[in-house]
Amino acid sequence: MLENIRENSQGVIAKVILGFIILTFAVAGIGGYSSSVDTSVAEVNGEKISQQAFDQAYQAQRNRMAQQFGEMFDTLSADPSYMANFRSGVLDNLINEKLIDQSVRDLAIRVSDEDLKKTIREMPEFQVNGAFDNNRYLAIINQSGFFQSSDFRDYLRVELTRRQLSQALVTTEFSLPYQAEQLTALQSQLRDVKYATIAAEQFKAKVEVSEQEISEYYQNNQAMFENQEKVKLEYVALDVAEIAKTVDVSPEEVKTFYQENISEFTKQEQRRVSHILIEAGDDQAAAKQQAEALLARIQAGEDFAELAKAESADTFSGENGGDLEWIEPGVMDEAFDEAAFALTAGEVSGVVETSFGFHIIKLTELVAEQIQAFADVEQELMARVSNDKAQNQFFELQQELARVAFEFPDSLDDAAGAVNAQVKTSDWLARSGNPAPFDAPSVIDAAFSDLVLSENLNSDVIEVSDGVAMVVRLAEHQAADVKPLTEVSERIKAQLTNEKATAAAQTLVDELVAKYNAGDSIDADLTQVGSQFAEQTDVARFGSAVDTAIVKKAFTLPKPTDGAISAATATLANGDLAIVQVTAVKAGEGAVNPALAEQKANQLAKETYKGYIDSLKADAKISQREAIQETSTF
């Protein structure tokens, strides 16, 4: 199998959807490659997943969910159980990525420099009017947190190797025509349904709930009535944005910054090149001789563009006269770059050998280097200088805060005075569902740590996010406890009443269904409980004409026969019960949807990929830090 994966992974780059990277979230993964922090939240086959990598993935996922679900996510995030599962999912994804990276190394899957460059040039995010634009490329990766293009290339290389492995695993999956036909027949099937609903509410009047039952339910389900452990914190915070408001910047400082960083305001010369490529194949000498013959024809006056159309092995550019559009240093092969950037406008190179073969290069356009005037960028530079000074002050104050908070661990007063800040007090905080900045995992970990909670000392400096840091100490502590029975008694009584009413309704409905399946009429029985049969023809599997629970039950029942009734019970979302009978099953007449075959193949592909991950986990040695679960905010 491993050999098949290795073979299937080759050449996949051309099949990759180039826009798969969402650059706005890309920065969340950078720390995973560059962090030197010695803490870890998990270890996979001896390789650690750092706390920083987890925090960044956590925050990125949290931001994405907040953007996608808005207020609904605010509600979900207040549920400790939901958030614990969510946080566990983030860690599980990081473990899966680590396993995939290890598998990629074991299988010797590689992304060559040329494939990497080609991918970058073809990514639509970096194109203007269909052509690669170096300025847009640099601007976008900088906005995404990649301040060196090499950082982005490293990040992209890892993502592409992962994608190659996943492509190799799933590209062999396909669905057969009969599967799509079967799925279409099932989805388009129609059923005639006869049903009667019985309200559970009418049974509540006869329900009795004793004090003993309430007490027993309370004792057996105390987890439902817990008050979370909570803390109030005293804290001293540093915020670079607030510091920036107090920073003074002189005109001389701005001019000096401009001069020292003039390269940032310099638009590099741009070169548009065309080329003719002769692939080397098995006979390099013959290929080189062919290229030299073409060069001689060009030097003799033949049109470069026409020769490119007729002779170039690069058919894509050849159709456009060999045009490769605008290039930047470092994107093309080193030998190609050296030749292209030595040409003057209109000049043709000699024969240039690269890993692709032999090239003849022509410089068709040249735009000279341009430097932005100081006046055009002065306001921008003033903001940057102010931010830089604020950052420097922030780091100095952060070090001072750490020093004084450690030297005087029984109070924050000295630390606050040292950094000219105030000691503030938070509201009650739990392990999840807190407002910012107390929702950050690093803050939660510190707030409920032994150092703060048990020893009652100042915490270490907590890096909440870029430009925000704080030290906390315990102000008040509320241990987890169970709400008193008197507080939840009515809630329990209502719950038990509902359960008993539904159970009574279920008992009656079961009796009626048994009677009905035996061939007896139950119309009079239904009348006694305020119900009667209703009929609906041509009910679709995903239709909305009838309650969803009734439809779902109807499509699980067997086709009726002459000698037997096909009926059963269903429980509705509101606790009511229903008797459901299928009186006819009709074959669907819908045409096979071509998309169904693709859907089936995608389903099989997901199952294959999950199976591969599961197999890696089964053979792996994985350990997780318990604190991730204990202090979970997901």
C-alpha cells in the first residue's frame, strides 16, 4: 500500500486546487513551524506539539466559528461540555497533522522547488488580470503574517506535501453507475402515509411525582445541577495599542526610518520575458544542438514569437509567442534568472540550461526601479514608527512587570507601580465562556493553576496575544458545588412530569399500534384522546408537508403487503407521540443526477482518508497533557 501511495503522490501538484489556502487564517499555523517554546500539549511518536501551536490553532478556529455562526457561537461557547469537545477537536486536528507530516517523511513525498514556484505563480490570489503580480504576492503574504517570502514558501511546501498524500489516498475512489441509480431511486421514492398524533400534555394531569422521586433524581444526576468553579482575578495588563497613544514621534525619526528602510518603498524593476524551451529528453546533446540551431535562426532575423509557437516544448507559453509575463527574482530556475536579469530590453540570451531543458530567453519589456517619495508615505511611516516605539516600550515594560511581580509575589501593587498601570479586578470567571481577554487559553491556564489558586501568588507574565500581556492573582475563589435541592426541585418535578406523561402516552400508543396491526379499528380509541387519522399522499423523503419525525419513521417502515399493515410509533420533537402507517410505496421517477456519482466518490474518499489516519493512530505512540482537558475552554 505504501508503495502505491508513493507512486500516486507523484504529479499531483498539477491537480491541486491552487486556491485552497485561506490566507487570512494562514498566520495561525506559523508558530507550529518556528516556535522554540519548550512547553507541549501533546507528543506524537516523540515529536512535540507546542502550547503556542495549540493556542494559535485554537484562536484561529474560534475566530472562524465566531465569524461563521455569530451569536449562535456565543451561546455555544457558554456551554462547558460543548467547548471541551471543541477544544479537544482542535488538539486532535493538530495530532492528525503531525501524523500526516510524519507519514509524508516516511514515504519520501517531496515538493520540488520548481513545483513550488509554479504553484505560487498560478495561485489566483497573486494574479492581476490573469498574470502573476509580484507586488500583490508580497503584499498578501505580509498581510497574512509571513514577513519573509521564505516563510510562506516553507508553509506552502508543508501544505502541498500534505495535499499530495491526501490526493494519493483518495484519487482512486470512484462510484459505479448502479450506485448512483440506487441512490437516485431511494431519494426520489414517494410514500402514502396515514398518521395520528397523540398529545402527551393531556396525560400530565394524571401524573404524580413524589418528593422521594425528586430527591432520588437529584441524587442520581447531580452533575446536571453543578455550579462551576469560578474565580475573580486581580490583574495588571499591558496593551501595546494603549501604549501607542502616549508615544511621541518626531519628524526626524520618521525621515530616518524612511532612509533606513528605503527598500520597502522601492518598486523593483520588472521584467517581462519570453522563452523557447527544448526539453532534454534522453539525448541532451541533440536537444542542445536543436536549441543552438533555433538561436542561430533568431540571430539571423526570424521572428522569436513565431518560432516559440512552432518549436517550444512549453506549449502554454508557446501559444502566446513564448510569453512568461512578468517575473521576479527567485521564482524561476537560478540559471534562468541569471540570464533573464542580465538582458537589456529586446535582447535575446544564449542557450540556457535548466532542469527543464534548454531555453532561449528574450527580454520583451523592462520597467525601471521606482522609489516612492517621502511625502507620499510620511503618514504611514509616522504610524509605523509610533507602533515600533510602542512595541519596544511594551517589551521593556513586560520584562519589568515580570521582574517585579516575581520579586513581590504577594501583591500586584508594586508591579503596577513599576509599569505605571492600575490593578484591576475581573468579574467572576469560569473555565469557559468568559469575555476577552479572559477567554484566552493561556489566561485560563494561569487563573486555575496551583501557583495562583493554591499558593495564592502572582502568576508569570501571560502573553494573551500579540501586543497584550498580563499578570494575574487570585482575588476570590468559588469552589465547584451542587445547587441545593430547594433551588432545583421545581425543575426536576417538571422534568419527571414530562417523562411520565410521555411514557404514559407511549404505553397507550404501543397498545393501539398492536391492536391496529392485528386488524382492528382504533378510530374510537383515537377519538377518546382527541386524535384521528390524517392522510398524506406522495410524501417525499426530504419533504416538509408532514412532521419530520413522522416522515423519518415512514421511510424506515417496510412496504405494506396484502396480509399485513405497515405501522409503528414515532416520538415528535415536542414529546408528543404518533402512530405512523405506510399505505403505499411508489418508485421515484427522477433522472439520475450526475452529481450523485461525485457525492458518492467523495464519501468514499473521506472514509479512505479517515481510515488512513486511524491506522496511523493505531500504530503511533501519542500522549496528551491532562491540563488541556482539565482547563479546557473548548
